[in-house]
Amino acid sequence: MFINQAYAASDTPPTDLMSFLPFIVIFVLFYFMLIRPQMKQAKAHKLMIESLKKDDEIVTNGGVLGKIVKIKDQFVTIEIAANTHIHIQKPSIQASLPKGTIKSI
């Protein structure tokens, strides 16, 4: 009286597609929420690095502001103060700044 009746499970096993459906949904979510935006950001950074030219004002990943004096294949020479030049790698450039930013600081 107090025990509910137990019903037998159906004979048909779940289909292969139904067993992989949660994994497919998780992968699609990861792609649109994580992978795609990261690829988009990397592409924008690469285009910014390729478009750099002499006299552009930049900021590095370390927070150093400077003006580009010389550009080579992998390295950039920037002027951070009067007659003070440093060499940095191109990928360490975080952003390109508008003209006159350094003088306004």
C-alpha cells in the first residue's frame, strides 16, 4: 500500500545522436562564447600590429607609452623620453594611441 508500483524500462536504447547531443550543444556554446570572440580579438590585434608606422604613439603590455622611431620585422624601437629609446617586440604592443596623447599627459 505504501510502495508505488515500479514500471519496467523500455527496451529501446537511446540513439547515438541523442547520447552525443549534450556534447554537441556544449561545444557550440563554447565556440560562440569563448573561441570565436578570442579569434576575432587576435585578428584585430594582428591587423593593428601590421598597420603600425613611424611616429605612431603606442602603449605596451607593460604600460610604457612611446612614439615609434624605427620598425623592423620583429622589433620596434620606441622613444619614451627625449633621447631615450628602447627596443620591444611587436607582439608586446597593446594599443595604438591617437596623435598627441603623449604630449597631453
